[in-house]
Amino acid sequence: MLSGTLARDPFLTFRVDQSGDLGVPLWAFVLLGSPILATWALILWVQVKRKGNAEIALLVGWFISFVLLSFNGAWGFGQEPYRFWINSVIVFVVVAALTLPVGLIPALRTNIPLRILAALAAVLVGASLWNVGGFREYVGQQGNIDFSSPRFTALAELISAEPLAAGLLTAEPCLDPRDLKVVTAAPVAFYNLGLAWPENKNEIDALIEANNAGVLDVELMRAAGVSYLITDTGCPTQWYPAGNSGVAQFSSVEYSTDQGDQRLELWRINQPVPNN
């Protein structure tokens, strides 16, 4: 990390720049974290009353780490503090289970302010449960990818029919490269900007841009290190690269859809032979 920072490594610099707006605002830390903070304060108060030193140390240690991680953009590398906020909340569930005192009920009976704080914590925790339903609804709206569909089944068959030589795989635009990676398990000419950058990033970027625009450019594929191209007669772009020099059909598989029979074709893209 130190070496990459001093050398201004392009990937690390990108990660830091992109994470700059992913911090947790103070208002969100207080307002949205209020169910956790109120519950933490309630348990801490009871532990102070009963002099539970070990539990107090655990609660205070968790809170310090919660603050440091949630606002790491202010003092550290600024790597997605919101994720650390979520992780800290999950850890608090464990901390609460370990520190919830057996003397809570007696304390509530004799201490009115503590009773008010407990009621507030219960209300806030109960109100926050709407997130569960909201998240489930969101996931349901996104839908599922059916990897057992005729198209994906045919795609897996197409790739497994014969061993592939070294090189990357790309496809016609209607085939999502992320789905292509899952189904074929082959190296695909695509990458996640936030996870890792390939050595030939510029060439792959140019290819991704052309593919997204629906442009069939075999020379860009060669420059990006692509050895195989998959086309689909069901795609609106209707690519047919047979007229390009050094491109030959490798194999094909048919599959059925509601619109009729379609065909996946795997094309071999030969790299140019260097001149001696």
C-alpha cells in the first residue's frame, strides 16, 4: 500500500478517488445509527451501574472501532467506509449478546431515566425493521438470472464441446460478459474497475466501448488478446465475422426461445503472424 501510494499506482489512485464520496455523513451516523447507539448506551449504562468492567471495556472498545471505521475516509485511505459501518453494526449484535446484563430488568424497575432510554431503544430498533422488508422488495424487483435457461445451457455446451486455446473470450453485446464468465468459466475480455485492472487495460477498454456501441471490430479484439468470439442469432446486432481475415467458425449450438430457434456460434480469432 505504501509503495503504491508513493508511486501513485493508477489502480490504487482510482480506488481512493472513487471511494471519496462513500463515507458515512455525521448526520447518517447519528440518525440512521440511532437504534444501535441507543441500545449501546442502554447496555453501557447498566454495566456501569453494576460495575461490569470487562463488559464496559468491550462496549467502549467496540464504539471506538465503530467511529474509526465509519469515518476512515477522514484519517485513512478512504476505502468505502460505509461497508465498515455495516460490518460494525453486525459485530455489535455479537457484542450486545455478550454484554446484555442479567441485571437489566431490576435496573429498569428502579431507574426511570434508564426505563425511558430502554423504551427509546426498543422503538428505534422496531422502526428500523422496515429495512428488512424494503431490502427483500428491492431484491425481488431485480429478478433472478436463470442460468438453467436454454440459452445459457447451450452456451455452456458450446464452450465445453472442444478445448479452447489460450486467449480471452468475448461475445456479441446482448450476452452480458459477467453472465458469460459465470456460465463458461473462461477468461473473458471484461473486468471490474474496482477489483483489478488487466495489464492491457487500454486495449480492453477500447474493446468494451466498441462492443457496447454494437460495433464489431476484430482488430480491437486481437489487440485486447481475444482468441474467441461468441455470436448469437438472437442478438439484434446480428454479427457475422466470417468475412474478416483470420476468423473462422469453431463450433455452433442451437437453442429454442419463444421467438423460435436460435444459434450460438463460436469463432476462432487468429492472432497475426509476426514478420521475420
